[in-house]
Amino acid sequence: MKTYNNRNKFVFYVLCLAGGITAQSGLAGGLVEELIDKTTFFGQIRLDAAYNTSGSENPYNQSNVPFQDVEVSRQAFVPPDLGGGRWGDVPIPALPLVLDTKDTVRRSDRIPEDNYDFTQGILRFNGEMNTKFTRNLSLNIKVRALFDPEVNAGFNATEVQNDQGGIAGGGGDRYADTGGVDFYQAKGRNGKNISPFEIAGRDYMVDFPTFILNYKTGKYDFRFGNQQIAWGQAVFFRTLDVANGLDFRRHLILDRAIEEYEDERTPKLAFRATMQATSNITADAFVGKFQPDVLPNPNSQYNVVPSQFYRPLDNYYSGDFDKKLDFGIKFKADYGNFGWQAMAVSRYNSLGVFRWAESGINKGLTPYGGTVGAIVETAYAAKPTCSGSQNPYENFCKLYSSVGEALSHAPVTVGPGGVYSADEWFSTASSVRLDGVEILNTAIADFEGLRDVFASPVANATEAAALLNTFFIGAGGSIRGQVQRDYYREQVFGLGGSYVNETEDNESFWNQININLEVQYTPERVFTSPALAKNGLVSDEYIFTAVAEKWHRWSETFPSAYLVAQYMHRSESDLVGLHLSGYGGNVGNTDYKRSDGISGADYLVFAGFQPWPNKKFVAEWAILYDIRGGLLAQPLIKWNPGSGLSVDLFYNYLKSNIRGDSADTLTRSLDHIQEVGLRIAYQL
């Protein structure tokens, strides 16, 4: 019934839009008729589809993690607080039918397998309206409406509601996977939409990427409303393009590459002013409401956060970040073949910083954890209550009335669909550039509720495995993690220079090559710590980008081709903003390996397109190469048969180990994606 209602909502919104246009068109006389005469409408209906050809499902989703069909042994140990020495020193002996302290676990015995037939299947409407009120004043509105019929595919939490008491929803909006997959809702911790210009449900969304009132007079241009602010000359790489965040819900960064970030930038409510200061110099400034990146939801096709954890609790509202402003200024000048630009931006980093968070869920170990869970509960009940400055470490006392209450003040909770073994814990952490040992010690150090239930710091992976497996057995299966996202202000500075090369031979390939160099410097940028520490990881970062692009005609019979080559170096983070110190850990069904990090990230891009003589076909290509051995390649053929119809056929090929260690490459997180994509669009 809920799915049916959501679909009705989607239809309702589209019909309202169409009906509104029709109604306005039918109005007669006066000001309304005059405005309609000054208004233009554009519309497009489009199908976006992609099919996975790799045979591998998304390893971040519940039903397809690397340990889905792997049998893993677990052993419970006596905690050091109860006389076990160090973790792993004293195993609790197993007695058949009495003490179930040693077992084997396989996720597929607990979590049903459920795959997506298509990695993408979206029905989409794009509309645009332009109204010119006067010679100086105009209104531009763009609307985007999406419907995803795959809403009933993938993991459904109702299938495990009888295991470990089911998956708890907890307070606030956690994106807890307590039902079917939610593709589009993006909410803060309080359940309120992060984007103020968006209406979304599980299988649909309607938003306004552009809603701008524009006033131009003389050398001034003022724009107010929901908008994208694209700065910089570099293509594909966002060196100076820092005003807007990114929305990864629809297709990550795997859309038609030549469109760059047109469909991915998160629009922001802003006031922007541009001034032609001199005949050569342009000044551009903005002040706008901070809008964060939007990540794919758990168990959706392009999810990149392990679904064994809750969707991060987003503190956009609870931390008052919705009241924060970004602002910046840019100067750009051109002098013949030379140009330069400089910018300064004060903003909140849109990716944010992730850290452990209190679960807020009061759920104990019994009756789910068998004899081990009962032992922990009994030992906890026997502890005297702490008073004054006492703490559980030094005084062997308890802070709370029950194990469930203690865990509500810890970053973990009991429930199915979490992490089932230490091996899976290490692999899951490394997959998102975290260190499995360090995140465990951080959770213990930062949350007294976890220390209260006999957790204590570990020295190495062996001790960590002993602690983790003890708790997994005591929980009756798995434990789910709780993570939150906070945001930090940063000052971003950028410089750029450009040069157009000219040769005496106008037919030379080297003639009219446009060369752009851009540098970004951000002091004391805050990144997510590989240990999920509460204050993140702070370091200065610089980013350098070099771009060479041109239009070149190979022959008289073919139109000019567009060619672009790029190089980017990043000193501290990868292309999506994760700190490089988290690189290097093992993923999949492998032994633990510490995340030792890498010293820098370097990327090469070669892209372009070549139209056919009749313009009915266009060949496109985009290749991103991580110098440490990762590859993303996208060949595309575009067909324009006429009558407003266009068809794009493309392939996304990702590989993490063309050479070297796949743990050190950007594409390691995505190399399960090999897909053929189809886009069919009809211009209304």
C-alpha cells in the first residue's frame, strides 16, 4: 500500500506540473497573458537504465557482502576485567548443549540473498521554464522528477524481524533499514529533508535544481535562488569548483562523463553577484546556505557505505549546520592568449566528517545471546553501581541499570544484518578506508557505555578478534554500528592560469590548444579519521590540476572533435575526499592488514567526443586512470535519429588492479561495477 501511495504521489506531482502549465496557457488577458507570451517551456522524458555484466553484486549491501557464503569460526574469551589477562588469553570452554562459546557463522544462513537485475532503472522528467519579465529581470526554473520501479528489489528487513529481536529503528531518522530499500529520501537526524527544494519518497523524487530570479543591468548581474555555482576551468576534476556539494543518489559519478557534474551538484539557496570590473577583469561573489553531499542510501544499487551499519546519523539540523552560510569571491581576467583567476571561499566541507555515535537503542544481550550473553548479563548485574568519580575500569562498578542501557550509550547495538565475525569487521572497515583495530579502540575510549560492559582496549588484531567474536556470540549473531556525520568550516584558496597556444600553421594539431593550470590550498582541512575519532583528522591539503583541451578537425568530411587531457595531484585525500592514511587495508575474505596509507594520489584523464558528418552519431570516451593502478573507462555512442529523440549507449568498466596493489587505488571501492548503460530521451 505504501509503494502504491508513493507512486500516486509521483504521478500527482508530474500531473500538477503539467496541469499548471496547461492552466496558465489557457489564461487570457492582462498581465498573465503578457507573461505567458514572454515565457518559454522545455521538457524532456528520459529512461536511464544500466545492467550489471560483471556477475558481482554490490559488496556493501546486506545480501552480498564478501562473507555472505563464507563459514567463519568464532570463539568467546574471558574479558580481561573478569580475570582473562589480555583479550584472547583465556577461552571460555565449550560444552555441548550447555556452553555455546564456540561456533561457526555464515551470513547466508541468517541473511537471505537478494540481487538487483538492473543496477539502474529510472523514469525521468526534466523541465525548464524561462520568463523574461522585463529587459533586465527574468526567472529561470528547472524541475527534475524521478521514479524508480526497483523499489521492491534488494534487501528487506522484514525478512529478519524474528532474528535477534529484529533491526531496531531507534530515535530520530537513522535511515535504519527496517523495511524495504529507500532510494531517495535524504534526511537529517531529526527526520527533516536536507534539501529544502525537494520532495522525495522511497521510489521517487521531485526537486528544483534551478530556481533563480536574475537581474542584469549594465556591468552587473545578480542571481538569487536555488542554483549551482561552477567555478574553475578544469573539466571532470573539481579543483576550484567548491561552491556546491554533490548528490550521489542517482548514479554516483558514472553518468555520461562529458556532462561532468551537471546532474550531481547539490544546488544551494544563494545570492550571487557578478561584475565586469574592467574590460578584462570579472569579479564573481556569492553567499549561500550550506548544503551537504547526499550519499546513496543503504542497500540501494550504488550504495558505498557498508549496510552492516546504520545510515549515518546526519547532524545537518541537530548541529545547526542548516543555519550556516558559505561565501566566496573569484576574480577572472583574460589578456589575449593569457588568463588568470583567483578565488577564496569560506565554506563547510560538504562531505563532512564521520565518527562513532551513541546508538540510543536500549537492547540487551538476552534472550538472543545464549549462555555467553547470559554470563555477561549476570556478571554485569553483579557489579555494584558506580558513585561519585568512580569508573568501571578502576572500581569494577557499573554506570547503568542494565546491559541494554549501557549499550544505548555505546556505538553498537544488537541486531541482525550487522557484522557477524571479526574477519568481516576488519574487511568492512578497510572497504571504507578505516582501520579495524583503531576504530575498535576509538569506540572503547570514547564511549563509557562500551567500557561498562567489559570492553577494554586491544593491542593488535588478534586481541581485537577475541573481543569482537566474544561480543558477536554474546549478542546471538551480529552487532550493528552507529555512525554520525558532522561538518567543519574551512578556508579554500585557489589560483589558476591559462594560455591558448597558437602556431603559424593553422592546420597544426598544436594550434589553439587551451592549457589551464589550477591550484587549491586548504589549511587545516578536517577529514574522517581512519579510527573514526570524534575530532576527525586535521591536515593542510593542496591540489594541483593541469588541463589541455582543444577542438581539432581531422578531415574536411568530419566535424571538429573535442579532446581533453588532464592530470591531478592530491596531497591528502582521494578524488571523493577520503584521507589517504586509510588506504592499504585488505578487503574481502582476506587476513587483516593494517591501513598504512599512501603518500599522495595522482590521476590522469583522457576524454572527448567526435561527431559523425551527418551529426546523427557521436562517439564519446572518458578514461580515468589512477597512477597506482586503478581504471575507469567509459566508451559511449550517441544516436540522434531526429524528431526530438536521442539514444546513448555506453559501458562503464572499472578495475582496481591494472597494476600494483588494489588496496591503494581509488577504484577498489567500485570495481564490482561493470555495466552497460542505456539512455533514451525524447525532447517535448
